[in-house]
Amino acid sequence: MKLDWRLVLVLVLSLGLMVSCEDTDDEETLTAFETLTEYMVDNSYDADAVIAGWNIPAADVTGNEANYFIVDIRDADTYDLGHIPTAVNSAYGNILTTVETYNTTDLPVVVACFSGQSAAHAVVALRLSGYTDAKSLLFGMSSWAYQFDSWTGSISSHAVDHANWSTDAPPAMLAGMDDPVIDTDLTDGAAILAERVDAILEGFKGIASVDVIDAPENYQVLNYWELTDWNYYGHIAGAYQVAPGTLTIANDGLEILDPTQTIVTYCWTGQTSSMMTAWLTALGYDAKSLKNGANSMIYSALEAHTWVALSDDSSDDLPMEP
């Protein structure tokens, strides 16, 4: 029987089309979250890298102002009352534009706010935008001059002996939780990250400790301490103990996070937790930092990591410009 070459050609083309369709169907389409996290790991934007060496104390800045590009993100009226010499004033949401416009010599950026918490948020936005040596002024302008002390009025011991302050063992971690859904039309990792940085710069995402300690069941609470401190001081009832450095993309540490919950992280002073909150916001989680950390809950019980106010006679104040 003579084989019709035209029939053979049709069969070959049909088979090729079927294989092509199967290959297309088998191709995995990455979600925006997967694209973003892959890009962040590849470019050293994982949590452990982003929060490494994030702060600088006032003692290291004073006298060395010329070595840094200092951005003061307090309101303009307060800035005019006194600020670090050479510091440039910027609205929190405009800090990227300010740095890009005025830091012409590419100095390391130091961000100052009232307490160090909003600045920590801003530093994450900067680091995720390529300013990887940006730092937050530790304890903010509260550590620079007594007149700007916003810390002393924020310390509290209301959680000591509170019914929701617990000494129980840590609850078992969640596992295999879904990824958050990032609402975007972008498909490029760098572009998605830039969009998420804009979400960080919408405002500081904090929550008062009284709101959390009175109703911890309304949140997924993360205690960002080592286990020894967890056992020594106790913790908010139901909180998960997450040792610093473990909540990273690379080690699948995000699988413990519930994307349907508001995730509240707390540390000693609210500054490290602010860093983590901003980073989680970049990933699409609904995250908040517990303001002023343990200092706002169990200040009288703390033996370290406490706020120490400057002298009210201004003898501890560092030089300022009006």
C-alpha cells in the first residue's frame, strides 16, 4: 500500500501541535508573590539581610554628621524646633524622592524620627530600593535631646499580672499556610517590589499594646525573642515564639504565617518589629508592629532592653541646628 505523504505530514503536524499544547499546559505560571520572593532572594532582600545592622546610636552620629546623609522625617514644625546638624527634612512618604534628589554624594543614609519606629519602617523601604546601608537612628530624636522625648510617656507595665500575659510553653507553629495574594498586574520582580515599597510608604503600620493584650485572639501574634527570654519574661497569650533570623523566604519560614490574619510582631522596643512589619508588608501580608514593644507592656519587669531617658536639665542633649 502506497503511503500518502500528505497524510503523513498532517499526522506529524497534528502530533507536534498536541505536544506543544501539552508543554504549554505543563508550564507553571508564577504568582506575583512567587515572582516577588524569587527576585528578593536573588537580590539579597530576604529578611535576615534587610534587618542586619539596621540601627545606629546617637553617640555614633554626633560629631560625624558629615559622614552620613541624615533625613529627619518628623513634621516640619518640630524639625524647625531643632534637628541634627546637616539633617534634611522629608515627609515619610517622600523619603525615596528626597534621598534620590539630595544625596548627591551617595553617603550612607540615616533616618531620624521621634522614637525610631517610623524610621525603621522607612529604612526597610530604602534598603529594598537599593540603599542597603541605610540605618535608623536608635530611639529616634528621643535619644538626641530631652525636649523631643516621646519615649518616656510610652512606657508602661499594664501587662504585668494581666490575664493575657502567659508563662505557657510556645504553641506549635502553623505549617504550610497559603501565600498572600498580591493584587497587581505586574509580572516583573523588580517592578512588583517597587510597587510594594510604595505600600510601605503609605504610613507606619503600628498598633497599641493595650489593643493586642486585651484581645490577642484577634491577631496572629509573633514574639520576636529568643526562647530563653520567652521563658524568663513570659509572653502575650497565644503568641508564637519566632527567634530572630528564622522568618525568611529562603528557609520557608513564611509558611507559619496566616495571610487571612492581621500579623502583629513584637520585640523589646518596637524598632526591630517595625523593620519586620515593613518587610512583611512588602510581601503582601497585613502586618502591624506592636508600638514600643515590651517597654509598653512589662517595663517594670524588664532587666535589659529598656528605654533610659535623657536628663531633663538638657545636660545630655547633643548639638542641634534650629
